[in-house]
Amino acid sequence: MEFISSFREAMLNLLSAKLRSFLAILGVLVGTGSVVALISSSQLATAHALLQFKTLGTNLISLYLRDESTGEKSGQSKEFKLTDVEQLKKASSQIVLIAPYTIGFQSMFYGSTPINGQIIGATESFAKIAKVDLSSGRFVSYIDERNFFCVIGAKIADMIKKSTLNPLYTQIRVGDVFFTIVGVLKPWPENFFISADINNSIIIPLRASYFLDKDTHIDNILMRLIQNPNINLVKTQISATMTEMLPKKKIVFNSPEQLIHLIAKQRQTYTYLLIAIGSISLVVGGIGVMNIMLVSVVERRREIGIRMAIGARQSDILRMFLIESIMLTVFGGFLGVVFGIFTSYILAVFSHWHFYIYGAPVVLGFVVSLIVGIFSGFYPAWRASKLDPILAMLS
Amino acid sequence: MIRLVDVKKTYRMGGNDYQALKGINITVAKAELVAIVGASGSGKTTTMNILGLLDKPTSGKYYLDNIDTSEFTGDKLAALRNLRLGFIFQQYFLLPKLSAIENVILPLTYRHEEKMSMHDMKQRAHDMLKIVGMEKHGDHRPTELSGGQQQRVAIARALVGKPSIIMADEPTGALDTKTSQQIMDLLKDQVEQTETTVVIITHSLELAAQCQRAIHIRDGLIQETA
């Protein structure tokens, strides 16, 4: 009951100086809003990055082959061949599927229109591991061997569709060779785990890539493992087999687990930075509230004196002003949380991220605005409580 | 009830000491209506502040209901003011944001020794407004009331805590003759009906004449008691 009466009285006092209260709320709103928007957006960005890996699954591993001597890309040493796949698969019982692939560049034309993009030499396993879906036609397969068939990425398909309604079975010239389009891919969500830009690529049979460029080598190998694999064990097993097969090669491993861990670590640092930036505006908002409360104390000196004369204790006066400042900042904090979430929603919409409301920024926004209310309100409230009732009444 | 013993009060003003009270002795009994009379600067307001526990004497003793208040500070003085004293001021000093009944309730909300429900507080405040003839104006803001009506509300506020003493500083100073008389009658009724002690601080001899006793102060000293 006492709380309701204090709350009601604080409301009356705040409403009697509407513009001032509004400005104080605005300061806290901007501060809390910044903190919530920054943290929330950072979390959404992280979730988006993690989603890429989670879409493919975490039971993946990729190998990148380099020459051990120079650290440069494959050169004179013995190269990984398609025929080595079976031997590599025997390295660990946890390996389910292997997809070696090449990435090359050649001048490409559709009719007379130049096409900018990568040429990926792959097997059908690549489509399964990278989860590329077809919008029409089929993917390249072992049957194609060295045949000049290709599958085109979504962006290249869009470009071709400007001149031909159905690109299937039309031809793309790569260097001096014509490749017949046998499949068109759906847009592929980009993924840092796979270095190729599939949407901007044509995918040809792996053996055909050797024909295009004799220096083409398999530098990248994707592997799908069993569910919940022991990644470290697989790495050790693969390293042992690869050292035996290709002694001069250095293998760089990459796994979604590794990348997720890295992202999470980066996010933590980034979040601290954002909190620090947001806190600056919150401190400014807090100073605004303190300033406004100090003015309020000066203006209400007579009221304070009257209250003291009729028996209000110092703690009563202190509490009265503290409740007012806390109400200002908590209300500002509430609006700030709504504003922050809305801002991150807008950002998510424009960035094509999935939108979630995270609990942490919301709770943090409220708690911090409460703390700001206590800190910025305490000094003015303390000053009010220390006023001399006679002097205060005469003012 | 009230006993001031050789009370002195010295203020420091601009590096000089100014002695507002030079050793006064006052005794007021229960259910007495007493006026403290003096011209401007005589020390009557200082006396009122000390009697009202708003200020402390530099030396001397102040006994309120036989309690030596000299050693009391801050919150203890506030509690004593709330429990035993009621104030009426010349400028009424009602809070403009609150309605008449809310102004009357205010002292009860600061009564930590005796917690009352909001319903009981409202009932008590309503009863007090009825005593001063303002029960129909409970929801009015002070700005919607005349000077006389505001002073009635202020009297209700002074009475609501059932104090043993009411301190009234020029209670009719801002009112016309007719309203002034009504206010004085109200205070006299309180003395008779509830045995409350009323101390009126005034410069008006006419007002003092209506009291049972008048204490004249001049230059910080008591001149005569009539």
C-alpha cells in the first residue's frame, strides 16, 4: 500500500514537469536503446554466422593441402588424385563421405557475354556435403567422367536467364571448350567453411578440370563424418595417412566446431566493446537524469521544507526523490529496450538474418537502467534530505 | 506541557554573531491557548521555530511533554514533530499538486510508529475536513480554494495526527476579518473540545487578546505575560 502511494506521488511529481521528465527519459532511452541494439545485433550476427555452419552440420571437416617446403600452394610435389580417395577413406572409420574439389579460373562466355566466376571441379559427393540443391536438371556425376557438362550457380543462372529463358542444355564456353549446362542450382547460402563461391561458379566433373588446365590440383577436400565425431582423433588418423601418401604436403584442417569456437570467442570480445560504447551514452543519460533531479530539488525546496515540518524524516525525502529518479530511468530503460530490439529487428530484416529476441540484452537493459536511476538519483536525493526545513520553507 | 528554560539562540550572520533570543523562559500548560506577540525582529519566529522543533537553541533547555528535546537530532526531531506537533502557517503551505484530502493525509504517511491503512488514513482525514467544514472540498486542489478554505485544510492537516500542541504562525495574517474570526473560533473549539494546546505567533494585539494568555517578546527577551 505504501509502495503504491509512493509510486502514485512520484508519478504526480514527474507529470507536473512533463517536458523535463520527457527529456530525462529520452536520455536514458537513447543510452539503454544503444546498449540493447548493439548487443542484440551482435548476437543476431553471431547466430547468423553460426547458422551457416549448423545448416551444413558440425560433423564436417575440410582439408587444405599446401606444399610443406615453401608453404605455397601445391607445386612440384606429388599431388592428391581422385584415385587416392579410397585410401583416404580407410584412414578413419568415422569418415562417411569424401569430396575432393578443385577451384580454377578461366575466361568464360555465354554466347558473346563474358561470365565472371569460378570453375569448380567436383564429384557428386560435393553436392551432398555442401548441400547444394538443384532448381532444374541434375548434378555432375561419376558417369560424366571427362565429359564437358556443367552445373551453374544461381547468380550465373540469373545472368544467363536474361538472354535465355531456360539455360538447360545450352552451352558455356570455358577457354576453348564448350560445356553443356545439365543442371541449375538454387541459391546457396554462403558459408565460410567452403571457400568456393558456389553461386558464382560453374561446377564441372573433377576429371574435366584437369583437361581445362593441366596444372589443376586437388587442394581442397571436404569430408562428412559420422554423427558426433571425435574430431581430434579423425585429424590424427588423416594426418598419418596423408603423410604416408603425400609426404611433402602440409595439411590445414578446418572444422565447423573450430570456426564456431572462434566466432564465439570473437563475439565475446566484440560484445564487451559494444557494451563499453553503449555505456558511454548511458552514462550521458544518467548525467542528464542527475541534472534534472538536482533542478527538481532546487525547485521543490519549499515542498521539501513543508514535508519535513510535518514529520518527514531524511530517509522519507531521500526515498521520495530516489523513487522518482528510478521511475524515470526504468521507464526510459523499458522504452530503450523496446527501441533497441526494434532497431536490431530492422537491421536483421535488411541483413536477411533470422530475428530472435535474446533475454540477456533485455535483462541487462533493465538492470542497467535501474542502476543508473539509483546512482544518478542518489546525490540529488541526498542533498534534498539534508536541507534545513526552515530555510527550505522560506525559499 | 511546554517549558523553555533560559533559551538562547545566536545566529552567525556575515561574520558577526546575532543573538535572536537572549535567555527566555516560557511555560505553557495543557489545553491552553497562548499567543506569543512581538514586532518584526523581536525573536518571536525564532521562538516558534524552537517550540516547533524546527530549530535548536544555542543554549538552554526545551521540555516538550516533559521530554528534554535538547539532545534530539534529525530523525528523532522529525518523529517528535509528527507525533506531537501540528503546524499552521500564514501562507498555508499546502502542496499544490495534492488534493485537499491528500494534503491532510500527508502527516499520517510519515508516521512510522503507527502504520495505518490508506483507508483508515482517508477516513481520519475526512473526519478532520468535516471538523473544519471542508468535507465537500476534499478532492479540490489548493489552487481551487479560497485563502480561508486553504487555511481550514491546513488546520485539518495540523489536527489529523492528533497532536498535543498546535503551532500557528500568523494563522490569520493573510485572511480578511470575518474569515480570521472563523479560523480563531475553530482553534478555540479545538482547545476546548480536544484539550489541545495552541500556541499562536502573531504581531496582532487583537488576535492576542482572544487568547487566554499573551507572551510579549521584544529584542529577544520576554517583556511581559498578560
